[in-house]
Amino acid sequence: MLRFIIRRLLQMVGVVLVLSLLLFMWLRNLPGGPVSAMLGERATPETRAALEKALGMDQPIWVQYWKFISRAVRGDFGPSSAVLPGRDAFQIFLDRFPATIELSALAITIAIVLGIPLGYIAARRAGSLVDNASVIWSLIGVAVPVFFLAFLLKYVFAIRLHWLPVSGRQSTDLDATRITGFFILDGILTREWDAAWDAFLHLILPAMALATIPFAVIFRITRAAVLDVLDEDYVRTAESKGLLTRTIRSRHVLRNAMLPVVTTIGLQIGGLLAGAVLTEKVFALGGIGDTLAMAFERRDFAVLQVLILAATIIFVVVNLLVDIAYAVIDPRVRTR
């Protein structure tokens, strides 16, 4: 198992380096480039040349890339030019990162808690009313755009019914203590239960909107995987031997059906970062998704670098954890 993890870690480092090179080349070939974004419309050839020299952009490309990697390892991406002018880009990421993690964690939890049990029940009762209703529900979850559902949930539950907060991460009238930047965790650590509960209430609607597509995908994969496993000879053999239904479900059906589901969950977690862009904007959460959209719009290359590279690393780490979980479920994977 240790050799398997080391091998995956080495592969992960290689993937991150390749993606960092692609990011480095892409950002420098965008229309206008970093120099134009920093100087604006009043740039002159003299000021452009001076800034290019100050940034080291007059040096060979491999020297620029090495300096980029060296600074990235230290968390030095330079100051923001448009999102929060003058503020360190890496610090902006650290400030906005907890909001996206809280949202994504609750969204994937909702998707898993609902998707796997419903997928299993639908497969066990294939063709029944429960199965058909669940399939239709999952199709609606995929078909309805996230931003439309977000506005709909916001209008119904926040504006019309006043059951949940309209936007933001926490009520402005709360004098909550900040420790980690994760508002729910901060409330628990400081025993400010009202602050933790308020932060949780603010997450419910955006998490429900963000969870719809992961739920639909996890549900359908679980249903298809369970149906495939139920047709296997070893399941029928276990039933013919008179094994307990609970034993058959846990050891033979669910354990084998979970292999594709675990992979799907890993991919959905990485995809939540992209889906969170629209959700965060609708509910004004101020996470890295909303910040990424703002950085693209305002051509803030320093913030773009740190956010895209961070999202890449998160996605690769999630896939590493998926590989490890896959190896735990199916030991045969360790030898591949």
C-alpha cells in the first residue's frame, strides 16, 4: 500500500508541473498580457519596456518559468491589480478559500447522503414507481441550470417564505470570533453556537443548488453499478446458500458497486469548484469561484495564477485520495 501511495504521489507532482507550465504559457499569451493589465490604456512603449524588465519578461522563457515555480512554492504570486488592488494575491486566496470549501463540503455531503441510498433502493426496486420517480428527479437535477435553481431557491425560501437567509456567509449583526476562516468551525471552536448555526443556515440554499448535479450523477452511477452487481453469479450463489440479506448487501453488493461510485464522487468534488462560480455569485458568498470570475473579468493575472494553480492542486489531491480509497476497496488496484 505504501509503494502504491508513493507512486501516485510522484505522478501527482508530474501532473502539477505539467499543468503549471500550461498555465504559465496560457496566461502570458492572453490578449493584452500581464503588462497591459497592470498599466492600463495609458501605457507607453517606454513604460511597457520598463515593467517587462522589472517583471523579468525580457528574459528567456525557461528562466521566467523557473522563477514562476520558485515564487509559487513560496506563495509569492505578486499583488492583485484589480480584484483587491495592492493586496497580496495568495492572501486573497487564503481569505476566500474557506467559503468555497464549506459550500463544496456541504453540497457533496448532500449529494452522497441522498444519491447512494436512493440509487441502491432504485436498483433493488427496478421498474417500480420509486425507481421511475427517482430517475425523473435525477434527470431534472442534471437538466436545470445551477444558476436558475439558485435564483428559484433564493426567491421561494428566502424572499417569499423568509425561512433562510438571502445571501452572505453570516449575519452582519453577529460579533463572531474568527480563527480559521471557516465560519461553522470557528463557531464550534469558540462555542459560539449561535454563530455556527447562523453560518450553517446561510449555506443551506447554495449547497442545495450546488448539490443537484453531483446528486444526479452519483444516483445514476450507484443505480447502474448495483444493477450490474445484482446480476453477478456470486450474488445469486450467496443468496442460494441462505446468507443473511444484510451480509449480501454489505459484503457482496455494496462493496463491489462502490468502485465506480468512489471514482465519480472524486470527479464531482473537483467539479464543484467550477460549479461554485455561479452559485457563489447568486448568494454573494465571496469564495474562490466568485473571485475567479472577477479576476477573469478584470484581467487580474496575479489572482488568476494562484486560483487556477490552487484549483489544479486541489483536483489532483482529491483524485489521489480517490485512488487510495479505490485501492482500499479493491486490493487488486495496488498491483497495477
